[in-house]
Amino acid sequence: MDKLKLPFLHKCISFQLIEEGFSDDEKWCVDNTYLLRISPKSDISQLVEQANLTNAVHALDNRIPYVHDVGVYENRAYMILDYMIGENGDVALPMKSPEVQYEIGLQVGSTLKHMHSIVASKDYPNWEETWRGRFENQSARFEEIARRHPNYASILPFIQDNLRLLINRPSCVQHFDFHPGNVLIHEDRFTGLIDMQKIRYADPINEFYKMEYFNVQVSIAYARGVLDGYHDEKTIPNSFWELHRLYAAMHLVFAEVWGHEGGIDQMEKFQRYTRFTVDQFDEFRLLVPKWYSQ
């Protein structure tokens, strides 16, 4: 890489390629201070939108990285943001005691609450119409999958009976890919929420749709801490659990369709997580999942 072509980094010395992660972006750690992400696309409009939302949240919570620059380099869009120190939660959390896992979860929940405090403008697309449309687009494809898996039988009827909960839901800034792999931990502290490529406006409770799929699988104590921290360690209202249960069920539809159509190598794991989620809600007869209530 010719660093001289990127004015913001012209004084930087160390460029280290980062090869972990699932993104198509090329990632570089620069002087252990900046993260350079280079997209395979040339259009920077999406990156500009991401940068604006990310910086708005950074102003409220410095555990969200600050975006310093967005531009185009050799027909590829790039973003330069803070390099956050820490080890990803998938690796770090299982090495901690349950008490530390819970405390880290509290800190993460607090950051998510800060993020969700930024509300979309009144003319932003209606959340109910957007999410209902996405579900209806995939539900027919999921029906065929459910026929081959009798323990999936409760999913679609439950969702269809509860879609009314989407009416008049707000849209707030959301990370939209919340799981332990995007949480950084250093010396028993939460230090950063990373990989902001999917940041957008959405129903804030939708943020937690992957709890049973990815977060609880790594640490129940941490997952409990996230929800408790998000609610200021007060009793979580039934209204939250009603929506969380709905979003968890809808995620099963999206994940299973993706696993069968595009993520074949992940399908066995996804099916295991789907069965786990259905069981945690006792085929969606329980309001509060077993992992939290027990």
C-alpha cells in the first residue's frame, strides 16, 4: 500500500494487515492507532452514512470508535477510524469468571442504551412495514424448511400471531450485528464495540435478536449482564420480553433460510442454535427465556 496516497495517514509508519473476521473489507492496523478499512466497492455514500451515525454515537460513548476520514483509493472506498484495543469477546469471555463476565455485560448494555438514544427523523421509513415485508419475503421459503423439521412447527404461527407488536415501534441508531465477536475486552473491561458496517436506524429492541443464537452460547452471565445493564439493573418489563421473543423467532426464519440457501457450511450449527432458541422459549409459550429466568 502506498500510504502517501492517503493524506490522513501520510505520517504513519506501521501498516499491519488484519486477516481475521468475515468481512469482505481489507483491514489494516496503522501505528496501533487507526483502523483502515478498504471496501471492494467504489461508492462512498454508504460509508459516509455509517461514519455520520458512528460519530454521533461516539459523542455519547467513547467505546464506539471515531471515524476520522472516508474517501476513495484506487477505485475502492475506505474508512479510517480509531483502532480499539482488546480481544474479541468470543475468545476473552470464556476465560473470565462469571462475575467478570456479568460486569462486562453491564458495561456493554450501557453503551447500547447510549446508542439507542439517538432517534431517527419522523420521515424515516416505517419500521413495521420494513420488517414485516422482510419477514413475508422469507416466510414462504422457511415453510419448506419447517416441513422437514417438526420441532420448527411453532415458529411461523407464533410470529404471525404477534406481528401486531411491530406497530408504531420507534427507529433508533442500532449496531445491527451485535454479538461477542464485535465486543472488545481488555483487562476485564469492555473497551470497544467494533465492526460498524451495518449501523442503521431500527427498533432498538431488535438489537438483541441474536442473544440466544450467539451471545448466550458464549456466556449466559455476560448475556444477563447486557440486558440488565441496558435496563439500568432494574426489572425488565414484559413489553421488552414480548418484542425480544418476537425478534428472536423472526431471526430463526432469516438464519435458517440463509443457512439453507447461502451458508451451507454453517447450517448444522444454525440448526443447533435454532433448536436451542425454540427450547429456551418452550416453543414460544414462555415470555422470558429459560437462560435468563433460571
